[in-house]
Amino acid sequence: MGEEYFRGYGPTTRFSSFSVAKSFLSAVGPSIDIIAFGDDLGMQTGPQISPRMYREFFKPRHARLWSRAKELANVKVMLHCCGGVRELLPDLIEAGLDAINPVQISCRGMEPVIEELASSLAGRVRVAKLNVDRSPEATARLRIQGVPTVLVFKDGREVTRMIGERGKGELMRALVGVV
């Protein structure tokens, strides 16, 4: 796909998204905290498009749409996005994103912190990964409602729960008293 494909993306989609968001938020805005949008910008190996292309073709649309949603209701904006999008996160946040639902955390660039943590604490901490799509029973039993979720257990009991991407320092602080 070349840039010409994306040049036609904006007007039609923008009209549809704005009208749907306005109708939806007019009806339920006071009753919700989060509005979720979906744009699968990533693939297994990283973003489908370069950060430069995101800035030119998608970011202006996202900024207008998400800003309008926040004008219509007191909501946070969440984006469902499959694939690896780490390189796009600063621009997504700048466009108005409050939360991301990174469904495929095993994609390149989405799990290096966990791997480094597992390596540096080998023998002292057991690190396990759960594919929530392939293990719905375990996901329900552990009450995982968003990904990524980090659960810290001590003596078989959960002592810490963190939802969302975390850096190594924050994860290390969560392990104080456990290691």
C-alpha cells in the first residue's frame, strides 16, 4: 500500500466516525467513563505504517475525533489496536489517547521489559506469560480485564496487580518484599 491509498482514507472515514461518535455520545455520554475506538495500526513485526505516515494521514483525524469526543462527554479515549505499535505511542498520546488496548503484546517491541526482568531475576522469580485469547478460563479465573496485566504472587496469593505497560523500574519496585 502506498501513500496514495491513505490520501483517500480521511474524508469518508472522518465523516462516518464523527457522526457515529456524536450520536453515541449524545445518547450515553453522561453514563460512561471511556469511549473505545479501533484502528489496527500494528502487525506482528511492528507498525503497519511509519511514524511519519501516521503523523500525516492518521494523527490529524485521531486528534479531531478524540478531541470532539471529549467535548461531547467527560470521557477518556481508549484505542483497541492489534499488533506492535510502540513507535507510534508518543504520537497517539499527543493526539489525545488516554489508554490503549494492545491485544497482541507478544508482538515485536511490546514485551522486552518482561523478558529482561525474567532474565535478570532468574532463579529468584518465576515469570509466566498467559495468552488471554487462547486461555479464556485462566483469564477469567485470574480476573484479567485488560492487557497487559502483571500479577505478582507471594506464597500463592496475589500481592500486586498492574494493568498497562510498565517499565522495568516500576516492575522491580512491585517485587520489593517478594524477592
